[in-house]
Amino acid sequence: MAPPRLLALLTFAVLVLSSKATSRKDNEQHGRVKRSKFIGPERFHWPNGKVIWRYDPRYNHKDKRDQLERAMSVIERYTCATFEELKTNSIRLPYYLKVVNGPGCYTTLGYQKIYYGRRYGRQDLSLSAGCYHGHDIRTILHELAHVLGLFHEQSRPDRDDNVYVFNDNIRYSELAQYKKYPWSVTGKTKLPYNYATAMHYGSRFFTKRGMLTMQTKDWRDQFIIGFAAPGLGEADYQAINTMYKCDKNCNAGPKECLNEGQRVHRPMTSACECRCPEGLAGDQCEAVSDDTAVCGGVLETGEEGGIITTPGFPSPYKNGQRCTWLIKTKNPSDRITLNITEFDLTPSQGDCYEKGEDTLEIRRWGLINFGSTYCAKNTGEVPPIQTSLLDKVLIRFSGNKADGDHKGIRIEYTINKKNDDREVLDNFIEVPFRKLVTTEKKSIPHISPADCGRTCLSAADCNSFVHGDPHNSTCYLSLKMVDHTNARLFNDLAANYFYKKPAGYDYSPLDWFGKKAGIQIRGACAKPLSKMSLESCATACLYSPKFECKAFVYGGDTCALCYKDTMMVQLVTNPRVDTYERNEYLEVPQAEGAAQGPALTPRPRKDCYYKEDNGVSYVGTSRRTVRGMICQSWFYTKGYGPGSKYMKENPTKWRKDKYYCRNPGDDPEKTRPWCYIDTPCYGVWPLSRCKEAANWSYCRLPVCTD
């Protein structure tokens, strides 16, 4: 083992090399500096857990002081760490933390007086304008946790037991951000790996091609990682308490705290106390804080689930009523799904987080973190179906301005087994890396794909949805039976499109591929995978996290995923294998219940095309194909296409149409507007194959519905 001094120098070298700020765009999205669970050596811990801080006199965002102080108070609530503002202007100042203007959100790790004290007398915390997000203080919590000594979660030594990291998809300059450190550097901890924390990177942070940089081993946890979590998790507060030995002087008090309560030394005594999450009470945080004789309480449920309501429901609730329910499962692996069937509160005029509003708060990320808060902004709007991430959930109702005309809430809760989410998604056809672009949609943040599917299934006017964004946690419900047949379906590596499965339709992942029998792609493929079925190979290509899979070669039980399609590579004859190429445009069957309008009469249109005439009547100026390529001139195809025949037949028309999407109507196999594509043989070898390559493509256009 390395000597302690050498170990400290190595740790410092890592911190210095990786503490640079990244671009402003990345800084506003997520963590900036390479770290793991918590820094081990005590000389990097703030003395007595007290952080002395002050603003730089030239700091531009002092008007956001309330957000910084709120984040500090949250940490103080659950740990023995404290933050004290330095207000003196004396020449002799103690070592302190200076809040400065910087190019983003970043800071040094832990207490760095040994390196910065003699030269600077302080260390910096940069909080730019992009670090402040109103009620959302997770970015500030993230940086303050670094100040106290917490590393990023994905740098723990047990990282590989929980997530896959794809180094090929990470920017080369940021690879150090994903380095894994031994327990001797990070500090040994028995705390479980925590997805639901702001200390964990997201699935596409620092990506260089839009592909995944990290993937959880349990698919249900993929949407959690990153800044989807509302703040620090229970394990983060426990790590801080362990680091600063917050219970070292305890001779009395509870030996254990329940329900995420934190055991901390009580000031001026020799006893410890449990600091409970807001809404819980008791010596060990075993009870709820509100009067359970009226409503609320601790509910432990098995297989049956149950129903909770406001007092007297469906009669109107009274002013000043508050209810808190803590629902727990008997099996730690089970989850709780909430279906809010009635949501009738006094309308809110301001923000849901403002005091004095009638609200419903649901904490499903853990009991310490503040949960999603709902108020009655729009009449008839009901919060979405949602599932807890742990085996417990806290629900709080506050009736602060009841007017006697609203009956309150009714929530049905059920137990969600491990496979329940997959059964819900089996009702949909999933189209990976696609999104539906339509104005008829409703967005729901911080919700899993399965809960998005449950919400869509329970809605009368929803037959599809898109799940995903840069943080992989937003659901977009398609309303008024909008689907791919009357809207645009675009490529998006951060989204997946789910379409309600038609009755009797036997879906297979192979539906998205065209087969080329006896043909093999030479090169441009990853290392073959053995002992795979044909459908499993197709699924692996659809959901490939390391690169955008455009085709695969399959023979026997061997599968090779390819990152180029058959038009861009050399093909060879091999009777032992077949090549399956992913279709450019996905023709999803019509869903049950989808709108079946009457046959339309085509007329010249510039914004869409009619299926009835295969797009012959389209006269718009779109020039983009479904693959994103630019259309080529109709009468100039660089010698390898038949485009010149249109010039000879009607030169005036085709000079006017130039390179816009059209369907001349002379080929019955072409069913919508298309065009020749620029340099279709780019990358094709040998060049003698150029004329054999498809030099046209369908255009990216919606279907007319009126």
C-alpha cells in the first residue's frame, strides 16, 4: 500500500488535473469536476464540520442568495455540517470558501487549506447564472456536497456492479471524469450504490455522438440517473455524517433512526437525536407529524394495496386540514404505484411551491428529498400515474385555503412487482431512437417509461407517447389519437417512441429490418456475439447503446452489429449468413382505436402529402430526406442516376421544382414524395458498385389529414 503522504499527493494530483471547468452548456446541465463517494483523509475535512464562506465583492448573483441559503439549510437539517457566513473585512481572515463568478458551476473537493491556504487563504465555489433554477436547488446541493468532500457516485469502486460505462462514446477530454477510484482514496463505506441522487452523472453527460455514456444494469433505473433526482439522497447525507463523525460524542439517545432519519449529535448535550424528514416525527422517525385521528398515518401493505382520501371525501375538505401518509411495502423489492383518480383542490393563482396554496406532495425518490408538488392550476387536470423508486412513499396534503366547493383527493395505491413494468410496456410497440413531433402533446417530467405507459393506457385520447430527453426522464403523451400517420417521426438518440399495439398484431423486432439473403457486410461491424437468436440480435441492434446500429449480419447463432448500412460498405457473397438492414422509415401498423377518417380528395399542398395519391399532389419546398440528407437536383444527378429523363420530358416544370421533394408518379413502388440524394455513393467501395447503390430516398413529410 502507498505511504499516506504519497497517497495524498496522488489524490491532489487527480483533483488538480480534473478540476477544470467544462463548457458553459455542460456546466448548466450537470456536474463539472471528477469525484467519487467521499474523500478519505481527515485533513481534507472541514474542521468541526463548519464551512466559513463569503461572497466575492464582485459577485453578480447575490439576488439569488435565498436559493444558496436554502440549499445550505437542507444540508444542515440532516447532518452536523454547518455553514457560517464571514462578514468581517479584517485583514486577518480565517481560511474560507469564496463564492465567485466563474464559467459554470464547479469547486474544489473538500477542505483544501493544505494546498491553497498559504497562497490564497481561501478556495473558490463558482456559481454562474446557469446554476440557479428557482425552486430547483439540486445543482447548488451538488456543489456544496463537493465542498464538504463528496465525490461523484459513478466513480465508486463498485461502479461496474451497477452501471456500464461506454468510454468510446465519451469525449476524450472528459474521460478522466469517469475514472474509477479505490476505496483507499474515496473512503470505505457500506452505503449502497445510489442512482437517485444529484451526485450521479446522467446517461448522456459528455457524450460525443449523442449515444449513451452510461447504462444501468437494471433497465428500470435508466431514467433515474443524472439530474432527474430532486437532490441529494439518504446515502449522501449518511456519507457526510460518517465523514464528519456526527455521532462520535453520543452517550444517550436512539441507537438507530428509521425512515431515512439521520442520527446526529444534539448540541450542548451528550445525547444523539434523530433528524427526521419533513412530515415524520417520533424519537426514531417512526410516525407522521400530523394528527392521524383525522387523516394520514403509517400504512404497511402486502399484496392488496388500498385507497386514501382527504377527510370526508367526497364532501368538501375544510380549511387548515393537513394529512401525511407513509406507505410501506412488506417486501423490500416491491414498489408502490399511485393512481390519483380524483384531484379537486381550490385553484392556485401562483406557483405550486408557494406557501398558502392547496397542494399535494408525493415523495417517491426517497423520504428526505422534496417530492413532486401538485396544485390545481387547470380545471380537471389530474397528476400522472407514478411509481416509487423505493419500498416506501410519503404523501402530504395541505389544505390552506379551502373555499368549501372542492372535495379533495382520492388515491388508489397498488403493489408493483418487478415484472409489472415490463407487462405494461408489452402493450406498446417501441420504436427506439425516434420521437413524434406534434403540437398535440402533454409533457410530464420525472416519470418512468412504464408510468408514462400506464398514464397513456388510462387516457381515452392517447395511443402513443415519447419518453426521453437529455436526462431521459420526460414523458410526452400524444393526444387526440395523434400518431405517426398524421405527424412527423424523427430520429432522436435521446428518445424512444411507444405506439399502442394493434389487437391481434404479432410484433417482432425483425419488423424494422429488411433481409438481404446470402450477403455479408465486410468491415464496419463490431465484434461478433455468439449464442444469440435472430430476434435477440435484432433487439440488440435496435437498442445498441455504444453506437447507432444500422444493420446486422446473422448466421448460425452468431450476430454482428454494424454501424454502416449496405449502401456505405463493401458487400460480399456468403451463403452461410444474411444481412438485415434497418429500414429508414418505420411503417407501424394502425393502432386499435386510432382515428379512421374518410378517404380524402388530394389537392396541391405545400405542408403535407396525401396517401391517396402517393404524394403526387405535393408541391411544397421540403428538401430533406428521412435520413436528414439534402435533396439533389432532379435534372442533374452527376452521371449515375436517371434524373435527366425528367429534364427531357418537362424541362420547365423540373427547373421550377429544382431539388424539392416530389413523386412524379411513374413508379408504383414509390408511395410518397422522394428525391435523389447528394453523393449517395460516398464511402462505397469499389466505385464500380456506385450505380448499384440506391441513389434516392423518401422525404421527411407529414401525412395530410384534411
